[in-house]
Amino acid sequence: MSVKSRGEYASKHVVPKNLALLLCFASFFAGMFFTNRMLMMPDAKVIPRTSRTDERPVDCDLKIRVLKNEANSSRGVSGSQQSIQTVDKAISDLEIKLMAARAGRETVLNDPKISKDLKNVESTSKRKYLMVIGINTAFSSRKRRDSVRATWMPQAEMRKKLEEEKGIIIRFVIGHSSTLGGILDKAIEAEERVHGDFLRLQHTEGYLELSGKTKTYFATAVSLWDAEFYVKVDDDVHVNLATLGMTLAEHRKKPRVYIGCMKSGPVLARKGVKYHEPEYWKFGDVGNKYFRHATGQLYAISKDLATYISINQNVLHKYANEDVSLGSWFIGLDVEHVNDRRLCCGTPPDCERKAQAGNICVASFDWQCSGICMSVKRIMGVHKRCGEDTNALWTTNFSQTTRNSDSVKVHTREYASTFVGVKDV
């Protein structure tokens, strides 16, 4: 075949230029169309599962961030102001509970001296208690503890019944000695095996360390038991449990309440005297008085305040006197101070006279001794003459206790005479 004939044959099969350009545009648009369709198709591999078996636990911090985002979004939408405040309050409550749980867990699990039984207690227990009573005690106070067990503190099965039916926890509170595992610690461990009524703290015992012990007690107690109130009492004080429960229940609807016999003693600057305050200069000129605070023999705080102590325990300042330290931690907070003189009656004839008049005291002690003088010998007599009815604790329904504001004023006036002639320190 000649060259000419081949050229003629090829020219018959050449696609016109305009038609080729049209085909190119058509192919391009067809490709774009099918590509978009493919991108719009759902991928079966990323379809979320709704089965409950595939749920995973959500981190608490993530929940807080989600709630905060919802709150911020709700501010931009035409939602009601009340709804926004509700979300904000839920966020605040969740953050407090989260911090308290973390602080409580660290307090308990990092303590090598807390008993195995206490470590098994869940810090987020579902059981709600009325109050936790911590009886401050020392290694040398075995006879005092036995005298308390023989009078106002139920024992063995009755103590368990008290926890289950009335929601009242009672424990002797003590730390460890400066010599870990020494004879003092072993003596407490042996006593614990007999009675099972101790709360061991991550704290080194010592008279000058009472402020630190108080702080550790509240932090540990709030991590172990979910209660409405947390009480501290000394082991040489007589207590009527039913009357204490009714007194605290009157304030159960208050979120931040601090209950005790409020006082304002002098700040003692001179060295060598009892209750000397090394940091006296912080309270102004020499001769000034402390701010109002509850006397240390017995006081109670609500759960929110115990949680506050637990969260901030590493930065709360400790003064020389334990009751002053506790009062200082609440300065600047929105806390209601309740001054109730039923918590600081004198021993007979004072508490006996009031009991005969139908005004049972919550606690009785002697001011000159900061407790019942010679309590081991005398507490039984105080119990017989000033104690409430033996069935009062088991017949009282604390959930139905109501508060009468007028009666509180009467109590305050009535018991003000308790401090007449007593030096306020």
C-alpha cells in the first residue's frame, strides 16, 4: 500500500476537534457527579452502635467539659435564665464531688497505717448517714476509752445496730506513734481487734499536732462515710447521743453550718503559758482576742465544710490551738455559726438541774479541766445523773426533727449562765 493510500485511510478515522473537546467536558462532569455521590454515602464502619453492651465509662473531667459547653451554648440561645443557673450549679456540684473523691482517695489509699478493713470501704458508698462522731484520743488514754465505752458509747452489736438503723458512726480517732510499728501502735492494734472501734489516721500523734490531726480526721472521715454532719469530741466529755442527733438534725437543710459553743478568748503572747500562740502578732496588738470559734471539747460541721477541708487540707494553716485553727479555716466562707450552749453544760449539779427541768444537755464537762475532771472515775456518775433516757436513742426519729428558731434563742439565753465566772480561753 502506498503512503498516499495510508494517509487517506487514517483521515477517515480522525475524530473532529470540537467533538473531542465536548467528550472531555462530559467525562469531567460525570466524574464529579459520581464522586459527590460516593462521598455522600454513609460508611457502615463508622455507624455508631446503640447497644448497651458497647458503652464505655466516661471520664469525669470530660463530663465537666461537656456540661460547661452546654452551659455556654445555652447562654447564646433563647433559653431561660433559670435553666442556665441549674446547669451551672450542676457543674459546680460535680466539680466539688470530683475533687472531694480524689482528695479522699489519696488520703486513704496512700496511708500505710490505715487498717485493711477501712481500705475496703468504698469512698462513694451509697449509704447516707446522719453523723460521724470522732472521739479524739491518745495512746495513754486506754482507761478513758473504756470509761466512754461503759457509759454513752454503744458497744459490739449495739454499735452496729446504731450505724444501720440510726445512721450514726462512732470511732475513736488516733494516728500512729513517732516509731512506726512500735509498742504503742501494737497496743492500739490489739485493742482494735477486741473492740473494732478505731479510725486510724495518717498522722503522727503529739499534743502540739492537734490542729493537723483535726484536719486529717475530717478529710479521712468524709472520704469513708457520706454523712450530713461530722463531729469531733474529746474522750473526757460526756455526750447524750439522741440529744446530739436531734440538735444537728435541726440544721440539716443548711449547706454550710458550724455548730458549737462559740467563744473568743485572748490571744496569749507570753511563752510558757498554756495555750500560748506563737503567731500572736497575726491577730493585731498584744491583748487582742481571737475571732469567734467553737470550743474544742465538742463541735460539728456539715458535709460541705468537711469536704472543703478535705480538698484544701494541704494549704490550710495550722495555729497552735486546734479549735482556733478550725475556726480560721471558715473565715471568708459563707458559713453559718450556730452558738448552742447545750453543747457545753457543766457537770452536776449544772447538767443534772437542766435534765430535771426537761432540758437535756448534749455534752457535759468541767471548764477548769477542759473536760470532766478525773473523767475515768467521775464519768459514770455524770452519766447516771445527766444522761438521757436509755431508750431515747432507739425511739427517736431523726428524719422528722424540725427546727424552731424561737426555741434556739431561748436555749441560748438559758445556757448563757454556763459561762458565768469561767475564763474564756
